[in-house]
Amino acid sequence: MTGVLERPTALLIAVSRPWFWPVSWVPAYMGTVLAGHAWLPAAEDAPRAVVALLILGPLIWGAVLAQNDLYDLPSDRDNPRKATAPLVTGAVSAKRLRLWYRLISLSAVAFAVYVGPLFVLGVAGVLALGWAYSVPPLRLKTRPGWDVAVNALVVGVVSPAAGWAITSPPWDFPWVFALIGVLFAAALYVPTTVTDLAADALAGYTTFAVRFGPRFAHRLGVGLWAAALAVSVACAAADYLVPRSTLVPQLIMVPVLLASYAVLTRRPTITRMAVVSILFGIPTIGFALAYIG
């Protein structure tokens, strides 16, 4: 078993962290649902959708996380959550990881050509943001506020817009959906800066939680979560994008979602954030059911 886990393919998958892939897959899928009013894209769009999944999953995350691992090594060595990372354990050298980053990035852009020219621009933009997030001198990860904004932009705007663009013109994308996505994505990202606070502070990384503290991070997260829920309810009340038929269920679920988030993120862990994500999936599925009809 140890030999299998140390093979290049297994190590490459470990670097790309498969549990992160749904973070971009889900909003991209919702973008496709919005565009097509259907659970699956049309038959003629299916091959491009499959390639988009490959790009938005293992390729984008492989490139972004490989680069992040290279520049986060000092803190990762003191972070129990990163103890099994291939670069930390020495299973992968920094030289090999740099090579993988280049190859994966080029592959992502090359495959994006098949999906469409605007998709190429989106992939290039995400790779550029990943570079700005991890690499000095910008290193937005250590610029409080920017670290949150970059992740919220990629997950809340770029991913659903990418899913939409597979079947529909990107200029028709409903930007209120992006607003809701940014608010939810920011609310989900802020607590993760708290989970890594000790290791980041020890390494001298001024992340959002290091700069403002866990109490303010929690309050901001609750505020962002509440704002996202409020926009969704307002859209349902106006019967704009969000079907009015979801208004009553939303009014019932909002207190539950808000209270659950407030409790689970007070002392955030990866497990608790996973529970928050699962709870969020319930109204998301309800929205899709109502939207598709």
C-alpha cells in the first residue's frame, strides 16, 4: 500500500486534493443548470462539459495547490492538517512540484481551448489569481481581505460563470447569482483562515484571521452568511432568478442555516466546515428543483 501511495500518479492526486474539486464543481454545475434549465447539458454540449469538469477539478486545483504548497512550506511543516502533504513528507521534491505546476497549468489552458475561447480566458484568469495569491511579491494570502476576496471571486463568480458559458453566452449570466455566490464563498472561506491561524502566525503569514483575530472573523462570517441568505430571500420575494415557490421554505430554513453556521464556525474545524457545506446543499438542491420545475 505504501508503494502505491508513493507512485507519481498517486502523489499528483494527493497534491491536487480531490476533496477540493467539488468546491468549483458545484457552483459550475449550478451555472450550467441556470443556463439550460435542466439537470444535464444538451447532448451536443456534453463533451465540452466533461472537459470543463476535468479542468475545474484536478487540473485547476492541481496547479493552484502545487504552487501554494511551494510557498506555504514553512507554515505547512507546523500545521497538523498538512502533515501528510507530499512536499512536507518529502515524497515530492520542490523541483518536481514546480515541474508539475507548469505541466498542469499548460494542460488546463490547452484543454480549455476545446471548451471555448472565453473559457480559456477564465482558466488563465484563475491561474493568474492563484499566482497572485501564493507568490511574492503580491502574495495576497498574506494581505488581509485580499485573501478572502480572491477565493470568493473564484468560487462565487468564476466557477458558476464558467458553468454557464458551456451552454450560453457569458454576457447573459445573471450577476445577482454571482453576488449570492461571492457572499456564500467568502463566508465559507473566512473560517478556514482561523483553522490555520496558529501555523500561519508562527510562520509570520498575516492572513485575515492573524490580522483581525478569530472573534472578528467569526462575526464577519456570520454577517456574510446572513447577507447571502437575505439576498436569496429578496430574490424569491421578487420572483427574480430564485423562484417564488421557494420563499416559504427559505423563510423556514434561514434561521436554521444561520444558527448552524454561527455555532459550527465559532471554533471551526475541517469537519465542522464540511457539515456547514452539507447543510448548505439542502436549500441549493431545493433551488435547483424549483428552478428546473
